[in-house]
Amino acid sequence: MKYIIDVRENDEFKSGHVAGAVHIPVGQLSAMIVSLDEKMSKDDNIIVYCRSGMRAGMAMEMLKKHGFTNVVNGINKDTVEARHV
């Protein structure tokens, strides 16, 4: 299964996002990881993105430390739409 997670802030997400993306701001991700365990398999394809790739990189590392094995930094909305959708 493939999941796309937008880790930008609320106003950024509201200004436009990848269709079907789950919105979890990077500051809330560590608190949400337990609930992600219930919804996703550790080997599901997970693409995280933000505006520049920096927050997505932090999110990717958090998810990997929690045992998710197939996590990609999609960098930003345009890159995800061009390469992963």
C-alpha cells in the first residue's frame, strides 16, 4: 500500500496539497506514530513531503526510527505529483 503524508503546517496544507495526502504536521508526528502503527504496515510505501524537503527529512527519520522501512522524502508537492502520483 502507498501513503503520502504532508508534514507542513495547517495553512500550508490548506493552500494546496497532493490529492489523497494525509496531513500530519511534523511537530505532531511523534505523537501520531502509534496510531499510524494501527493503520499502516511497517513495510508500506510512505512518501513524506513539505515545502523544501527539510521537515520531510526529519519526518522520514522519525518514521524509520519507529521501524517503518519503506519511507521516501518526496521533497515538496510538485515533486511528489511529478514522480510519485
